[in-house]
Amino acid sequence: METKINTTRVSPWGNSNGIILNKAILQEADIEVGDMLQVSTQQIHGRTAIVLETMNEPTLAEKYAVYQGTPETYEKPDDLKDWSDGESFGKEIW
């Protein structure tokens, strides 16, 4: 495993602190602008490492690929319970 080294500074950011990661590091980690990240720490060889994992929402195609149908235990939300599942009585398309 090749280690890439860069330097950055921790800076105040609102009520928190932040760092800037350069494009090369983000590309190497396969992280893109707008990605949601889970941040954790791990002890590795007696040192604390910050671990970043992407948590992006799955695409519609990814959701469909694992879709197994509506479960039998599904209950309509209260705001939909009064909607009819019956025949149309106007020019609705069913």
C-alpha cells in the first residue's frame, strides 16, 4: 500500500474546525465534491487514523436492483388512507 503525504492546517470553521484536502488526495480516496462522509477514528500501530467512508444515497437503479416488493406488513400513511383504490368515476387514467 502506497502512502501519499500532504500537509494541511486545521482552521476554524463556524463553531467547528476544518481541513482542506487537495484534489489528488480526494481522487485517490475516490471522494467527490458533494459526497456525504462518515468520519471515524481507528487505532493503527499505536496511532490514531481518521477514516473517511462515503455514504452516498443509492441511485434509483441501485434501489430497484434490491427491491423485493411491498411487504405484507405495509400500512398506508394516515394522509393516504382515505384515497380510493377502486374504480375511477371521471376521466382518470388507471
